[in-house]
Amino acid sequence: MQNSYKQCTIDTMTPRGLPNPADVHASYVQGEDAVLALVGTLTALILNLQARIEALEAPLGKNSRNSRKPPSRDGLQKLRPRSLRTSSGKKSGAHPGHEGHTLQAVAPPAHVHRHPGERCGHCGASLQDVPPSDDERRQVFELPPVRLEVTEPRAEIKPWPHCGQPTKGAFPSEVTPSVQDGPALKAQAVYYNQ
């Protein structure tokens, strides 16, 4: 009973194309030539299955670095970018003897903001009425605030004194609606957008 259960399990798990135990025993009984033929059949089947496995696994190892796949097709397993730079062994930052480059103060600055000392840093007494003897200066370089400048083209309307009919002046060809953005503003918007 137990042997028949084992035989049934082996038969249901045997892949298609493989001989079952009865086929192997029959080849053994027939002799050496039948066994060699069975081994040849099994070898061909194994080689076929190996080729299929390699074909199925080949795309799994491919990415944008080792194939013609674009980086967008790397999926969730995207490779971290590797730098081609090699370490020089030196510490980062400036080294002794390096000439520094920094902003240079300008004179006169566009704006001066005074920040008076209100209390003594040692005793806490008020310095409200004490005139300064000197000051420490620092400078901040900043872009000026951008303000829109509105230009209003006006087409004059003049009545002709003889017939009384009004005649209107012509607007420039680039001014068509009643309110619009100018070419410099449009170019700046495109620059910031891109």
C-alpha cells in the first residue's frame, strides 16, 4: 500500500518528457543499448531545459548599464550612480598655501542700516544716549526687488477741423489687446519655466 502511494506521488511529480520508474526499469531489462538511448534522451532534455532557463533568466540580469535598455526601464531596482572620480587621499577643502577667493566689500554701499547697541554686554546698563566711537561693517550682496514697469501706449483721437470726423492714431503692431505682457516679461517667464 505504501509503495503504491510513493509510486503515485512520483508519477504526478514527474515532468512531461521524463521517463517514469517503469520506463527506467524496462530500459534496464532490455540491456545496455536501451539504457544508453534513455540517457541520450535525458541528456537532450536537460540541454533543452538549460537553454530555456538561460533564456528566461537573461533579461533579469540586464539593466541600462550592461545592455541597450534605457535607464527608465530599470524599474525599482535602479542602480545608484557611481562616480568615476577616484580619491586623491587629500582632505576636502582648501589646503595650506591656497589663495582664497571671496567677495570684496564695495564702497559706498547702496544702503546702510545701523544697529545700535542698546545695553552694555557686561553690566547691562542702557547705552541709549551714548554716541558710538566706531562701528564694525559687514556687507550683504542681494538682488534688488523686481518691479513691473507698466507702459501705456495711447492713440490720440483728433477731430479734423473741416469735416469734424475724428481720426485715431495707430498703436504699434505688437500692441493688440487692451492689457498684455511685454516681450521682456514673456522671455523672462519662458526662462524661469525652462
